[in-house]
Amino acid sequence: MFLNEYRIGHAKIMLQENLGLAIDAIAFQSGFPSVQHFNSKFTQLKGIAPLALGNRLSIK
């Protein structure tokens, strides 16, 4: 569980920095083996899908 939390934290920082990266690039750079696994774990731990969070952050 700790490793996924660490990876999700890394992904969240990448989303907040708005680097213009696609979700799949963020998933793989954060160490997830697939986008599906990344989306599932991110949503489970953060309560929001990574794409939705990225969209929300880019609006502000």
C-alpha cells in the first residue's frame, strides 16, 4: 500500500505542475504498469479520477 501511495503522490504533483503530460505518461513515469491500474488506484486513494483532477487544476 505504501508504494502505491508514494506513486500517487508523485503523480498528483505532476498533475499540479501542469506539465502538459498525458495521463498515460504520468502513470508510467510514476511507476504504474498500466493506465487502468493507475486510474483505479488514484481514484481509490484520492476519491477523484486523475483526469478529473487534472482538469479541475487547469481551470484554476
